[in-house]
Amino acid sequence: MRNQPMRELAIGPGTRVTLHFALQLDNGEMVDSNYEREPATFTVGDGNLLPGFEKALFGMFEGEHKTLLIKPEDGFGQRNPNNIQEIARSQFSPDLELSEGLMLSFADAQKTELPGVVSRFDDEVVVVDFNHPLAGRDILFEVSILKIEPVQVH
């Protein structure tokens, strides 16, 4: 009796996926790509990929190449006005040269690093935007699926 080839495995829970990917904004600006580097490998549900990006891959097979549109609610979230904060200029070192678009790192009460971007400032206040830089943006997620393997559950 000859071995039947296994039905092709599709991406879903219980799979490990190796892929090349590129993230682009809807204006064509490239955010990230590993096409020139080593491919990435992740296991579905391991937290390495945002759930919305993961779900978009479900059902794809090895060898497939697609460009998927990820809406903000499935990607980096909507912009939240509560994430824009005014901080007294006196809280910053006097020799820090502020500029709009400057990314700074802040620590919250739990000592977690929080990146914030200076949106505007004057002598009194600095307005810092703690929204993810990609929040509220549609993301074009280009993927080439190189390998799909079943995850061994022990």
C-alpha cells in the first residue's frame, strides 16, 4: 500500500509558520520587511504576531503569496485621544532639545517603557502622543508563506 500524500496543511491553531512579510502604509510607505533578511517563524497563538494579523493568515497554504489589508481594529488599534498627554516642560531636562516628532521613552508606574512622540511644545507644556505610531492606519500586510508545520503538543 502506497503512502498517500498528506493533505496540505493550512495556517490555523496548532501550526508553526515560516514566512517573509512586509508591512506598508496605504500611502506606500514601507514600515517593516524581512524579504531581504531571514524569514520569520512563529507559532499561531504565541503572541509574536498581533491576533488580527494572525487571523488574516488563517487558511493560507505553503507557497501562497498575498497582500492583505489589515484595518486599525485588527492591527495597531484606533487612535485614542486619552493617549495624548500634556506634561509640564519642567518635567524634562532643561538641556533636552525638543522637536516635533521626537520619540522619547517614558516609564509608567510599573516601570514599563512607554514610547511617546512629541506632537507640540512651548515653554510651559510638552504635548506627548502615546498612541502607537501605526494606530488608526490601514496596513498592507504582504506575506509569502514558506513553510507550515504542525506543532507537536506534548
